[in-house]
Amino acid sequence: MVQAMRNKDSIRVNVMRGIMSSFTNELVSKKKKPDEVLTDDEALAVILRAIKQRKDSIEQFKNGGRTDLVVSEETELRMIEEYSPKFMSVDEITKVAKKRKEEMGVIDKTKLGSFMGVLMKELKGKADGADVKSVVESLFI
């Protein structure tokens, strides 16, 4: 954030302040003091939540015809994604899902919920939930 302030990059400064504020809010919500430190998993959850919020906003603004706000949200999204781990590709998710499907012996949609739960637990923080959902649905078509 200091470097962004030196560079007079107001957008990055605002994004960083927002993330830092989200970290503080997460600490308070977990009944911790604001000057304590989040675990890596907690910090990742905050960053992923911010990414999801930006994606939802982009979709809503596109539906509303607000291209100016779409551009702004996409810029913020790219900045936040710099601090998140790289997600697995759809092909990688498909390989893991097929392997897990065989191991669990899932053959029809009746066990779809438990299969999805196991897969999401395994891929937590490694893959986008929407991609996992689409892969699972494609396996049962």
C-alpha cells in the first residue's frame, strides 16, 4: 500500500485499504483484537470473498448496462487477484472429479450432494467453486 501511495495510484490505494479493512472486520467478527494477525486460511477467505463480490458486481453492472462501473470493478478485481493463489483449470478439476467419482462409486445424481461436498473440501482454496460446480454437473449429464 505504501508503494501505491508513493506511485500516486489512487485505485490501488483504495483497493488495498478495502482489503485491509476487510481483514480488520474479519478479526472483529472472530472476537479478536483488531491488531492481531489472521491465519493464512482466514486471510485467503477474505481475499476470495472480495474476488467473489467483484465478480458478482461485474455481472450486475453488465445486466444494468453500466459499462463504466464494469471497467472499474474489473480493474479492482485484477488487483485483488494478484494476492490470491492461482486456481486450477477446468481440465485439472475434471481429472480430480473423475478420480474422486470412481473412488466414491457415484454413478447417478442421488449422491451428487455428498460428492460435491467431498470435492469442494478437497479443492478448497485451489479451485473456483463455480468451476467445480459446472464440472460436477457435466459429469452427470
